[in-house]
Amino acid sequence: MNLLGARIGILLIVLLGTGVGAAVEVSRRENARPPDENALSALFGAQDFQQAEISPDGKQVAWVESVLEKGGSRSSGTAIYAVDLSAPAAPVRVTAENGKTTGDEHGLAWSPDGGHLAFLSDAGEPGQLQVYVVSTIGERPTQLTHLRGIPSRPSWSPDGKTIAFLFDEHAGAGAGRHIASAPEVVSAEISEQRLAIVDISSGAVRQISPPGMYVYEFDWAPDSKRLAVTAARGSGSNNWWIANLFTVDAASGAMAPLLEKPGMQIGMPRWAPDNSQIAFIGGLMSDQPMVGGDIYAVTATGGAARNLTAGMKMTATSISWARNSGNLNFAGVSDGQTMIASLSPDGKISMIWKGAERIARGRYLPQISIARDDKTTAAIRQSFSEPPEVWAGAIGEWKQITQRNAGLRPAWGKAVNLQWTTDIGPVQGWLIYPRDFDASKKYPMVVVVHGGPAAAHLPSWPGRTAFQFALPSAGYFLLLPNPRGSYGGGEKFTVGNVKDFGYGDFRDILAGIEEAIKRAPIDPERLGITGWSYGGYMTMWAVTQTNRFRAAVAGAGLANWLSYYGENKIDQWMPPYFGASVYDDPEIYARSSPISFIKKAKTPTLIIVGERDISCPAPQSYEFWHALKTLGVPAQLVVYPNEGHFFTEPAHNRDVIERVVGWFDRYLKTSQ
């Protein structure tokens, strides 16, 4: 942990009352506090897993994990490992690296018979991914493609003859709305992600979807002749929210609409085994690729979509057809926990498993990888008390495969599942205790509002961007509420904050604070609030609505929805939430803007943002800081250079932790 323990002389753009461009050390001496080393070890030391896949025959598991630099603070690439479940042995590295130890290898896809594994690797040229196939784990893979561009998400055709993948011929490396944006340039090249196919026997590659159509997801038809895709014309970063459902002919590339203007966000198309219909998840979704909602189906010839789970009090986040029963298996969120269930053809939902943890096939919301027997699975499991590891086996009877994080221990106390009721009905959240809890003492508490808003606080091991989890080791409770707008209470609950940002959701949060105070020795006079993205917005909103919080930290927040509409590059997500564009109904945007109520603000607020954040642009943070400073409210703004919506530089992550702990200590640990 040498990197984390050092005083790093990084330069930030720091906007204080004393001017612009001050060195970080000046501000650190004023407000920052070195965090507990155990907390740093817990936050920075966890091995990260990105994907886990069971082979269709259920005999092998492959996964992707980060390759950490010495000291464990930064990833220098990704690596693929696999293990044979029928003859347990040490995991075997699957790589095309030819002696190198670092690189980018991911995108796992098993062949239909489980005999081959396809993956992406930049072994031939750093930064340029190609499709590889290995037949026997441990043997040298074969390179299939020789591309210039970015391939992603390989998937075998059911007949095993071809591999389809998404391909962006012109995008820069690491394209995505959560990374730092590139400098604005005028270019004749248009970034478009198309559907491509590579022939296994010849290596010939064809881009089959038409130019100008950006493809987000796809799934093969059982007969290998067509694919179902979600796609939209125009920018990939922006138009995911208005994607439609199409079929693409694998031979000709002809594209036919199945569901146009669905009136909701759609994702994860899955073709039924009998070739008759395509299921997908539909609902109100705020963040690509955080798919969540109800389960729908449309016939393979098109027509109206049918809601198969109308009124469900859970949120589906992944679906897959059972091969033997005609059921749909799905994973999702229920009351802040992971659930796995089965949906029968007659609409009956049967709960298979539910637990206080996050089970994922990848890095985001709950998913599982299921073998042909509809029983054997692989997943990345983690909770507040257990760091991530790969597990495999029958649902609920998993056996641990990896031991990468065996030495990690939480630097926070127990987690309690809280339930309370407001005008929308039941609301849920998590109360995290201080690490060295003493029932005879009263403690300060910081409320942590999640991003989204279509997301949820799930029981999972926090990484280095989860700065708030450094607070319990410094003597704080954390309240992690899942207010209306969150996943986990059904689609009616998720749409509960439409045209109502900052009102009903904030009432849910305030009621959760009261419930936490009833349940634990929390000092009601020492409350703080923080959050990132939508959570940053809610933090800015909170300090303009009440003076109950004695300190606040707003990360990548939104101060003014009217100006934000023209500053961000993802405005398509906004009309579904506000009911219209800002030009058609500016009043609904002003009604929920913290800047509209800024003269009520009295709470000392630390404001943090990445310099090149395209999701929540830095001018939003500057606007809020400028208003607080003008009104004489204690405030500090820190803009981190070359960072996007989520920070990638470990030194910046540590600096955020030090500032946050120091800020709350300054205002919540002293009498006022």
C-alpha cells in the first residue's frame, strides 16, 4: 500500500475563496484528514471481477479479473481464468499474451457445446482488441479477426459456425459516457456501433447491420438465421434511451422493425427457444447499461408488446429462457436485495432464491450465468461483509471457486436492513454501523444517496470510488436509502419520481432518517448528506430545502436542470422523467432545480467533480459553488483534472476520501 500511504503532490484545479489553481496540499492542511489505513486497505485492496460464465454443459467456469499493480491500487489490465468443475484443480490462465503478464483480455463467450471459449484480447497490439478462440483450456488460442476498431460482446451462433459481436470501427479506446470525454474536435468520422459476424472456419468478418444505426444489444435466434437487436440512429452515448427492437437477417443484413417507439427504455432482448417470441426488459431506466424493469415479450413477427410481470413488486435486471420448461428465469432487485425467480408461461412468478448480497454475471446489477440444465450457474458474489469472489453450482448451493480476496476484512460495522413507510408505501434502505460500535455512545450519521435514480443500494463490497465507506472507521453511521425512483419495489415505485424530482424522493429519505434514529444511537443534531451523480443532485437539493444537515458533500451534482439540459451529452434520458424537453416545459425543470431555492442554503458544502464529466458537467458544480460563495455559505469546490464521471486515478480517489472525512469531521465532530 505504498502508493496509498504516500503524500502525493498531485495538482488539482481547486476553486476556493482564495482563488483558482491552488495546490492540493494547501487545501489538505485546512480540511483533509488521513483516513484509517484499514479502511484504505478494504476499499483499495479488493480484487475486481468483471465477468463469470458457466459453460453450457455446466462443466467449466471462466471469469475475468483485474491484474493489479504492485500495492494493489491500480489495474494494469485484465486476465481470464478457467477451471474444470468436474475435476477440480487450480485455475488455468487463458491468454493470447505469449509471455506477457499484462494486457486487456475479456468478453467471454462459450460455444454451444461448451468445447470452445471465445474472448477478446489486445495481445497482438496494445489497445487493439481482436476475437480469439481456444478449444482446450491451457492451449494456445487462435486469433480469428484482424480488425481496426473496437469489438465487444462476442456471442456464438447456436449452430456453432459463427460468432457475432458489436463493432465500432471509428470509436476511440474506452468509449463510454462514464469515462473522461475527449477534447471536442471536428471530424468527418461518425462513431457507429454495428453488428458484425466472423466465420469460424475462414475468419471472414462482415458488418451486417446498416450504417447509421447504433446497435446496443443483440441475441441470436435459435435457428442461427436472425438476430434480435436494440438499436437507434445517432449517437451511441445518447440514444440508448430511445432504442427500438429490430431483427437482423444474418445472411443479408436486412433489418426489420419489431417494436418501434415502445414508450419506455428497453434492453436485454432474449429469443425464445421455440423461435416464436423475443422477451426483453422494459421500464424507466436512467443509466446505460443499468437495465431494469418489468419483463415483456413480443412475437418474432412483431406486434404489440405484452407485459408479463405487470404489478410485480420487484425489478428484473436480467432474463434468460429456460431450455427445458418454457419458463423465463430472471434475476433482479427486491427490497434492496438480490433475488432469482422463475416466470412460467401462465404468468406465475416463483421465487428461487433471495439474499442480502449482490450476485452478478458482470459488474453492475444482478445477473447469473445458467447452463443448459437450467440449474448449474456461475456468478460473482459479494456483500457488505464478504468481498467479491467467483462461485458456481446450483442456485443457492454455490461453491466458492476463487480465493482472491481471502485476506480482506471490512472496515465498517454491521449492516441492518431498514424498512419504513411513506405516502408511496414501503421504502427500504441499509444502515451501516461504525466499525468500533459502542452502544453507550451517540454517533453522527451521514446519509448516502445513490446515483441513477433508477438504481439501488445493494449489499456489496465497496471499491475505491465508494469514499463514504471510509466514514464508519472514523466513527459514523451511514444510511443508504432506496427512495422512490429506485429499483427493487416494482415499476410503479421506480416511476414514482417522474415530474417530481426532489419532492417525494426527498420525503422518503427524511423518513428513513427518522427510522434510523429510532433504531440506533444516532445524534439527530449531527447529520450529514452526500452522494454522487443523482446522489450529488439530491445533496445539492437537500441543502436548499432544509438546514437539518450540518455538512454536505456533493459529488458530480446537478444544480440547474435548465442549464444542464444544454450542457450534457445525454439529454435523451430527461424527457421520460420530466415529461417534456426543457424548451417545451421549462417550469417543471426549474421546480426541481436546487439553484431555484439557493437563498435558503446555509449548510457547509464540499463540491467534487471531474473536469471532463459528460454526464454531470463541471459547470453545474461551479454554478452551485459560485452561488454558495456569493451568499456567504462555507463551500469548497474541487475539480479533478482529466477525470470523467467516475474517477480512474487512485491518487484522486484517495484525495477525495481524505477531503470527505475531513469535511464531515470539521462540521459533525465539533460542537456548534
